[in-house]
Amino acid sequence: MKHKTFLLVTIILAGYFANAQQSSLTFTPHWLPQAQFAGYYVARDKGFYNDEGLRVNIKHPSASVNATQMLENKMADVVSLFLVTALKSRANNLKLVNIAQQSQHSALMFVTHKKSGIEQLKQLNGKRIAIWKSGFDEVPKALMQTNNYNVEWVPILSSINLFMAGGVDAMTVMWYNEYDQIINAGKNPDELNTFRFSDYGYNIPEDGLYCLESTYLQRKNNLRKFVKATINGWEYARKHPEEALDVVLKEMKKAHVPTNYTHQKWMLQCILELNLPGNKNVEKGELSETDFHKTLNLLKNGSYINTNITFDKFYKPVLK
Amino acid sequence: MASVSKKSLATRIVYYVAAFCVFLFLISLSVFYFFSKQSIEEKTIENARELTQNTVLKTEQVLISSGKILNNYRWLIEKNIQHPDSMQNYTRRVLEMNPEIIGCAIAFKPDFFAEKGYYFSPFTYRSNDSLVSTQLGNKEYDYFLMDWYQIPATLKKPYWSEPYYDTGGGNALMTTYSMPFYTNPKGKKEFAGILTIDLSLEWFTDIVSSVKILETGYASVISRNGTFVTHPDTDIIMNQTIFSYAAEMNCPELRKIGRNMQAGKTGFEDVIINNQELIVSYKPLKASNWTLAVVFSRDEMYAPLRQISLVLVIIVIIGMTLMIIVVKKVVENQIAPLKSFAHSTREIAEGNFNTVLPVIKTKDEMKELHDAFEHMQTDLKTYIKNLKETTSAKEKIESELRIAREIQMGMIPKIFPPFPDTPEIDLYAMLEPAKEVGGDLYDFFMIDDTHLCYAIGDVSGKGVPASLFMAVTRTLLRSVAPNQRSTKAIVNKLNNALAVGNDSSMFVTFFMGIINLKTGEMNYTNAGHNPPIIINGDNKTEYFEITQDIPIGLFEDFDFTENTRILSKNDRLFLYTDGITEAENWDEVLYSDERLLECITGINSLEPSEIVIKVARDVVIHVNDCQQSDDLTMMSIIYKGLKK
């Protein structure tokens, strides 16, 4: 009897703590606060997470510790990652799974100064190209490797200053971010040449939501709630862009990240466009199996990964 | 103007004076405003240029001297590069010697000293008034990727970093000046690392924030990439570039200015932001490739002028109001006697000549008016007095003349028909004097049962003398005729009686006849009178062809002629004075003998009264209301013959 009572209390307490743990969730976007993550801030500030019974803590990566590391170190329960980054990590035995695909298109591009005379991709052969140290370098490298272009990759943090100062021939930029920063640093669009990766067969989906497989197995219900509330957050941002921008700017100011209305407005417009499936045969928030295999093959061909990853094991859509 | 003319004289004068003053003021204000505006604009622009220049000099001085400090230490570091542990001392030394510097690092390239590892960067920074020395660089603060290291290391030249919040080092908004340093093993120059000093931007903000121009004008520093390093709105600092701000404000001109700044140009340009016209004066800080801009509002530039103008307008409005009140009062005072004069004039017009005139103490036009009024008053009094007397005299004379007329008219027979018991004859006569009394006369009476005496005459002249002469003539006729049957004898007697003592040489044209009613024989004498007209029974009308003697009263003892004519039954005689034939109309055309004859012709069926009235009407028609100038006298006689 005594033994039974102890067992009951243990089960009840275990259940209580389990519930308490599940109701709190840490999310790490894969960069510093900006409109790229508007949907998450909106979902938090508008109480969409709370409505789902979740207490979501948004914890940003630092300039030197990226989101993947945070997931691996269990500093975050859910992270947003590029598909390529996630696949690479999975191949490196980080058991992460995609629980929803936010972005459906590639925003990556190279930018060169028009006066450099680099008009075609092949002219970047043998040139110095700036690329982020914190990640997102797989597709650019895959693109150049596939084309057998020998490139000197110059790691940078987040600023465009090296490119602006003429320290590199080209810079890897996001259409929604660094490209507009360059415009806002005084370069006119007609003074730049751009190379959109999607134009070179690399329309690889980008931001997706990932968690460790173990988390998926243990907290599926909470993850479903999180994704549902996040999608609501994005829909709200689409319908109320000005309000969403206010939320983003507040978040950025809090983090002492230099920003301004103009740039975040541009970014939000871009991101909302990238989130739409467009001509792809998927629903919003879904990962296309075709894209998955395309990306996987890209990484395999580029010798980034050697092991096979199956779609079913990688993609665990929590909303289904 | 119609409404103005109804207003009082004082109001009208004030109206014109005020209108002219307003006009003058508006012209003056416009000229003042135009020239002042020009002058203010020139001075403010000049001030702004100087301010920009001075601020650039002040800020650039700090930047240049900081650069020099680094240069001075570089050779020391390069010389002692084989002693890594001494490097920290240099960083401390830099801060000790240069209070404006808040951090100094000697950042060696990766693995420069094998024993120091991948990262080696002695770094000293200020913290709470003390110096803290540490090592920069670890996995989380990978300084090789920091702009302050990477860019000068790549470009191999000194570099002023974009302003930044340094989370790894000074933890404040700062800028870093970096400079590559080299090692020289075996005589070969090799890149060794980056030497940096950190400057807080507070000194910058202090200098730049102290710049004030006009009310809200300010200075701002913009970095190489367009980032606002200083700005009065702290939300803009580090968050906005001039280009993002231009896009947010939808102001392409500002973007152009930003690009000019990046090109190191100096400029002075107008730009409209938030509907506010701003003037931007900018000049590069050549040491760092940043730009200093002085910004001020065009509106504020003219604000003092507008204030002065407003004050002027208020003063003028108050002044004008006072002027209007004062001028109106003064004018009203000055012309106040006019009202009294008007009152006096009405009094005088009503006959009160002794009315008191207003007292005028001044010696101006009003005094002249007063004197003229006084003179007029006196003259009027005299005139009216004389007029009264004259009128009284005239009325008396008129009254007497009226009586005289009545007497005169009483002297001539006026009962028609005069002889109702005498069927052989009928007669009608009329006398209309031109004045109260006249000089014409007619008369008729029976001398005996068978003889009718008739006469018509016209005394020379008119009025009272003529009427008296007429009265005498008529009285004489009545006294002489009863004992006579000869017209010649009667007229001779009359002539002699009138000619005696006729000092005034008056005379009478006179026609008289005596008709024997039984025989129709008529004796007659014409003393210078118009020949009568005879209309016989056959309706033949003609003037008497008779001897026309001189008028009576002229020459004593003149022997007049007597004629005889036998009247047939129903012969009509028409006698008249020259008042009829010489009656004038407005065109001074005479009635004439011819028209009289024409009027008389064909009237043999008419009675004497009808003949007279017909002629009288014809004369009236002829003269057409023209004033009667002579007495009008007519007589018509019809001889009807013996009663069978």
C-alpha cells in the first residue's frame, strides 16, 4: 500500500513537472532580431503562444555562436535554420528534424560593384567573396563548387563594410537584408550587379523550424502549438505590416542592433514574399519533398555530406 | 463711393487719410520685408558656412591628433615586436598619456607568437577612471573578423571604423582608428597585426551637439556609409543612415546630398523634410571620410523677421486706430462750427435774422466763413427791410391801380345788348387793357331817338397816364356830342379841348361815327385811327376807304374831315385798335390787317358779340400765350335797318 502510494505520488509529480516543462519553450532564430523573424515576435507579443498555453522565450544567437550550436547545446528547443545548414548538421549526426518550412525560396545572392566589371557569374572565378562566418555558406559554396569556380571565401561577421571599403570583389548577401543595407549605405541599385541563386538553379528553401528528434518525440504537442501560433503570427504580420514593424523595431532597439524603419520594411516585404509557395507545389509551412531531395543532392554533390538522409526521418511536420 | 458720400465729412476725411496711410505702410513693410529677408538670408548662410567650417576644424583636430598618436607608437611596437609581454605596457601607456583615448589594442595576426596562441591582442580600456588591461580574442570575440581589424588588414592602410557599439571591448558607442603594423624579419616587411585606439563618440557628440543655429538648427555627423553618428534625435543615431532616412522621409534630394557627402564634397543645399524646408550645409571630415552637416530650418531663419513684421503690423493697427480716433476728433472739432452755421442758416431761412452765430476764436477759414455769414446776415436784414417797404408800396400802388381799373371800366358801357328797344341796331364791344389800366376807349350812346353815336380810340402810351387821357377824352365826348350831329364838329371840339395844355404831348387816335337809324346814313371822322372794316349784306368785307386825319390832341384848331356813308340793311361794322393787328406771338409775328380781314370775312350771319368773340379767340390762338403788349379793344355794330 505504501509502495503504491509512493508510486502514485511519483507519477503525479512526474506528470506535473513534465507539464510544467512542456509549457515553456525556447526558440532561437538564426540571426539577430530583425523583420526576418517578425512572425515570432508578433506571435509572442500578440499572445498567440500564450493562447496555445506556451511560454515562448526567444533567445537570439550571438555574433559568434550560431543557432545550430545553440540547438546542439540545448540552449534552444526550436531553432530556425537554413535547410542546407540543417541537412549538413543532420549528416554530422546532429539528430534534428524539420517540423515546418517557413521560407520556400532562396534569398541568397552575390553582389558586385558594377565598376568592377563583373557582369557574369563565371567572372567571379578566382575572386574574393565575402561570406558569413556564422553559417549560411553552403549554397554559395555549392554553387561555386558545382561550377568549378575557384573562389577565395572571406569570412565576415555581419557588416557590409568590407565590401563597401572594396576589401572583397563580391559579397554574399540576402536579398532582404544586406542588399538593402548596401542601398541604404548610398549605393544605387544601378551601381551594383546581382546574382540571385534562384536564377542559377538554386532556389533552395531557406528558413525552416528545427528541433532535436528527441524533443520532437517528447514534446510533439507543444511543437504543434508553437508552429500553429507562429503561422498565426506570420499571417498577422502580413495583414498588419505596420504593427509588425513596430514590434520588430522595438525588439531590435532592445538588443542595440542598428536598424531603421526603411530597412525593416523592405525586409518584411521580402520575407512575406519568400514565405509564399509561389509556383511550388506545397502548402504554406510545408517542406517540398522535391526541394528536400534537390538540396540533399546539392550537398552530396558538393561533398558536404556522405550519408543518406531520408525525407521521412528528416521532415516531421507537426501540424499533420 | 455712394456709401462714403453719405457719411460725415469727418468720417470721409478719416477714411481717405487711413486708406492712404495703410497703402504707405504696406509699401514700406513690403520693401522692409524684402530687403531684410535678403539680408537675413545672406547673414545666416554665411554663419552656417562658418559654423560648419569651425566645427569641422574642431572635430577633425581630435581625429588627426588621435591618428598621429597611433603613428607615434607604431614604430615603438614594431621595434619591440619580439617582446610580446611588453605590448600590454604600450597599450596602457597610450591611455595614460592620452585621456581622450578610451581603449588601445595591439591585435596580432593569428598565431603570430607561437606561445601566445591563435589570438593575441593586448588591450587596455578605461573603466570607472581606472585602466583595465586584458586580452582580446576568443571564440566568441573573433577579432580577426571585426571591421576594425579585417578592413585595415585587408586594405593594408589605416581605417576609421564605422561607429559601433562594441560588445566585446569598450561596451559603448565608439569608433576605432586602426592601422596595420609590420614585422621585418630578414629584411622583409610582413604584416603583423593591427594597432587600434578607441575613441568614445561622446567628445564628438559634445562638440557637435554644442552647435546651435537659430531655434532648432543643429549639426550632425554622418559616417562614411551614411550612418548618423550624432543627431539631436537619439533614435536616429546608429539606427538610420542618411539614405534610409531619405527613403523613410520620401526625400530623394536627401539621398543625393548623402551621395555628395560620400564623394567628399562640400555643399549647401535646400531640402524639404516633413513639409519643412531645411538648409543643409555640409563639409567632409577628411581624416575619417565622415561628413559634418549643419542643418537649419528656412522658416526659422525668417522667424525673427516675421515677428518684427507682426509687431510692426500690430503697432500700425493700434497706431491707425488711435490716429483714426484722434483725426476724427480733431476734424470734428475743427468743423464743429459748421453744424452751428447750418443751424443758423436754417434759422435765418426761417426769418430769424437775429439768430446768434457760433463764436469763432481762430483766425482761419472758419473765421472767414463766420465773417461772411455775419455780413450776409446784416445784408439780408437790410434787404428784407427794404423788400418789405417796397412790397408794401407796390401793393398799395397795385391796389390803387385795381381801383383805377374798376373806375376806368366803369366809364365804358358794358351792358349788352345796349339798346334792346331799338331794333334797328345791335352792338357789342370789348376792352382788354394790357396793364391794370389802359389807354384804349370805346363808347356809344343815343344822341336822340334816331341817332347813335359810337367811338373808338387809342391813347398814345399805356398805363396810368394813358388811362387818365382816355378818361378825359371819353368825358369830353359825352359832354360835346349831345348837342351835335356832325362828327367833324365833335372831333374838332375834342381836339381843341385836349390840345390845350397838353404839355406831355399825348394824343388819341380816334374814330367816331353817328348813324341815323332811320336812313342808314352814317357820318364819321377818322382821327388817325385804324380804318374800320365793313361787312355788307352781300358778305363783302373791306376796310373803309376814308380820309385818315391826324390823331386828336396834337394840334389845336386842326380841321378834321367828315365822311358820309349810307349803311344798307345788315351792314356790319367792325372797329378795333392796333392792339389787335399788332398782337405779337413768340416769333414776334404780328396778327396783321390781312389776318383780321380773313377772320372777319364770311361772317355776315353772325351777331356783333359773336364777331368780337371770334376775333378775340383768333388773336388768342395767334399770340399763343405770349404776353399781351397792348390793349385789345374791339367794337362790332350791325345795322338792321328800319322795322317794317
